Amino acid sequence: MNCQEAKRWLGPYCDRELDLPRALEVEVHLKACPDCERARQNLLSLTRHVRAAAFEAPAALRRSLTSQQAPAPALPPRPRFLSWFQIGMGAATASLLIGLVAFQLVARVHQQHLLTELADDHMRSLVANHLVDVPSSDRHTVRPWFEGKIDFAPPVPDLSVAGYPLVGGRLDYVEGHPAAALIYQFNKHYISVFVRPESPARTQAPVLLPSQRGYQIIAWQSGDLIFRAVSEIPERDLRDFATAFQSNAQNR
């Protein structure tokens, strides 16, 4: 893939709209081409600034626009078989049910997109030979490497005694936002732990999520950070890893 082709696919690549083979082609080119990598960083920065600039229209402007709309044509009077109160209650109930269904559908689609993205990120790191940016088994080397690259400090516990040696870390993106990816090893398999800030909440125990593309995914939260681990190891082993990580995260 040359620079012209890479820049053609750069937008869909940053929006995660490419299929895996094409995305891998772009990623391999970006690793070898500093100019295209700078173009990717500029595009991501522009996207973040555009999102940050979004604002809600002032109430006065909304009222002005509403007042300028043409009045709806008068409807013929309905037969008064039901009271206005009954009609209003029925409409309110129907609206509430429609809203709940729509909310659940949007949440389900969002979660499916997120899980697919996490599985693809883990798979891409293996196939593209881009497992880590900072290869080290020393948490005191891996954790400081993220300083200046992300706006939070991820815990990097030493889990070698539990059977999960640290391999290193890399900078990744989850839903368009920078994320820390911590890489651990279990036997001959790798575990990617994606770390992102989340709204502060009570500590939540690890929860297994639906598997994607043959990879198991488990999530847990501690304070204002959410952790999602992805690997092809069995569910029981991944749950044991998550429990060990959460228990030792304070020794970061």
C-alpha cells in the first residue's frame, strides 16, 4: 500500500469502518511511514476538537425556531368515546414503552460495537506484530512510559507470581479515545487489558461479556477507571486473571 492509497482509507480507518484485512494493510503502512502517521494523528486530533466544540442550542434560539414553524393543519374532531385523560395516559404509556425499547436497542448496539472493536484491536496487535510499544516485564518501566501520552495513570500490577508475567504496554484507541493497553502472558497466550477513564463508581467485580470472534472478554471497574481484558484463553482462566489483576492493582 502506498501513501496515496493509505490517505484514501485513513478516514474510514480512524472511524473503525474498515474490515480487518484492509485495516491491517493501513496499519502496516502507518508503522513504516511517518508522514501518514502524522496525518492520522492530525485527523484524530481534529475529530476530538470537533466533538469538544459541540454545544446545545440556547433556549431562546430553540423557542425562536419553534415559533417560526408553520402551524399544523387542524384535525377534524374525534368521536369522544374516551376522555382526554384516558387518551393522554395511553399516549404517555406508549411513549414510555417506545423510549425504553429504543434505549435498550441503542445500548445493545453500542455494546456490540465496543466488544467487536476490542476483539479486533487484540487480533490486530497479534497479526500485525504490534503487540507492544514498550516491551518490558518491569512495571516501573511500563507505567511511566504512558506519561504524556494519556491523561490518566493506569495501574500496572506485577502478576508474575500468579502466573501472568507482564510483557509490556502500548498506546491504543477505544471508541476514538486514547487507551492504555497492558499486555500479559498466560502460558503461550497473550492477554490485552484495555484501560480507560469512566465515570467514578464503586468498585465492580469482573463480569464476563459475550465472546467475539473466538475471544473471551471480561470487564471490571475500580474507581474512575474501567478495565476490559481480551484473550483466547478459557473463561475460567480469564476470570482468574481479572481477579488477580484487581486484587494486586493497588501495588502498581
